[in-house]
Amino acid sequence: MFVTVIICTRNRASQLCNVLDSFIAMDKPSEDWEMLLVDNGSSDNTQEVINSYKDKLPIRSVIEETPGLSNARNTGVKNATGEYICWTDDDVKVDEKWLVGYVEAFKKYPDAVVFGGVVEPVAETEFPKWWVENAKLLEHIVATRNLGDEYISLSVDKNMLPYGANFAVRAKEQREEIYDINLGVSPLIKRLGEETDVIIKLMRKHKSGIWNPVSKVFHYIPAKRLTKEYIAIYYQSVGETAAYLSTEGKYNFIRQVSGRYKINNKPFWVYKEYFITFLKYHWFKQLKNTKKSLEFLIENNFYNGFLSYK
């Protein structure tokens, strides 16, 4: 088996139909490939949906009852048989060249370990005017990723890394690094970045990654994500993730996590920044300065998330 495509899913049966339909419509490579669906303890009709596609796609399915995206990813890796693993999500549609594009990239760059492709958001409703005017500031929330139209080297230092909705890893090296079960969205935690954690480790170890401009996915964005309430929730998750990674000594995503003065084992300066950004957010909101109020909404909720980490 040359390629295993892994999709982890939980209680998204209707969206799963959309991505599977796009796999039926895409160009198929001549090399052997399989699709591994990891059901992370769904309580809806996910299994019925999976079974209904088994005569249309080379599907295998496994169930990982322990909730959490990292648990599901690790189960996928254990059960994959391909030389390469292509990862995508249950809320995307793949472009017709998605898989053949990855196969071509694997052959073109046989020494590369990590690959990443384009993620283009497709919103359920029209983007609000204030969002369009601040699209660059908000692109992380809709997971927009495009590093250009050429094959180029990925880089940790330049933050040129793929996103979880569209990346691939050579299976041998993928098995060297399991996904951290303290990261990844689950019913119990809202931390992010389990795939970024693994990609950074592999890139630092093997120093070999390629941006693949041919393989694109279209990421579905529900209307509720295009709100300031969701922005706050998202950046609380980012802050909690940063706190975990920093205090566990993995990466220092935030300046000095230590400090002489602490409250509840958190540096005093973090509380200070939280209150300052809270006041600035409300000040610029009153002034109707959307750009500045969004900037401080993001910062304030980042610090809020950092302080919530236990």
C-alpha cells in the first residue's frame, strides 16, 4: 500500500457525506491507496454513513472509544498500512487533484518527511463586512493556509508549516512521534495544535518538509464561527494550549512563563496583561475602532485561556 488517507470523525455524519462524495469525484492515483476512517466514539449514524460508502471507496474503519482527536489520530497511525499517511478532516471537500498531487509530491521529493497543502475556507454564509476588512488578522480562525504556487521547503523558524486539515507524513517517521493526548480537541479539553506539535518535532529532527501547492482542500466554515463570540472561544483555546506547551517545557510560545511574583502559580505579569487588554478592548469597542478592538479581544482571550490552564 502506497498511501493511507486518514480521517478522524466524531458525530459529524452529515458532513462526512460531503467529504466522502468529494473523494468519489476526485482523480484517482494509479498507486494503491486506502482510506481509514477513525470513528472517535460517535453517537449519531456515523457508522451507517461509513458502511454506505464501502462499495464506492477503498474504506476501512476502526473505532476509538476514548474521546479526543489525539487518541483518534494515534489509532489511525497504528492501523495505517501505507508508506505515506495523508491527513484531512471530516469538514472539508478535497480538490480533484488532492491525492494525485500528494502522490506526485512523494515521488518528486522522496527524501521529504512532511508535506502540506492548501486550505481554503468556504463559509456557510457570507463573511461579515468587519471580517472581510480584517481577514488577515482572523485567518487562523478559519484555518486559511496557502504558502504559494511553487514547491518550497517548509520551515519551523519561519512558521511555514501545514495545517491539520491538509498535511501528509511518511509513515515510518510518523510512527516515531505519537500525538500528545493532552492536546487536540475533545469533550474534556479544548486545546489545539496536536498536529503542529508532531510536525515541529519531525521537522526539527529530519529537517525535510515540502509545501505541495497542487493538493487543496476546501474547509467548511459554519456561520457560528464568523462571530466575535467564537473568536473569544478560539483564542481562549490558543492561550490554554500555549500555557500547557510552555509550562511542560515543550515550546516557549509566550515570553517568560516564570516570574518572581505569582498568583495561583501563574506569573503576575500575565494577570496584568489580561486586565490591560480587557480595558483596551472595551475602550476601542466604545470608539467603534473594529481593528483595534479585535486585536485586543484576541489578546485578552489568549491571556484568559493561559490563566485557565491548570
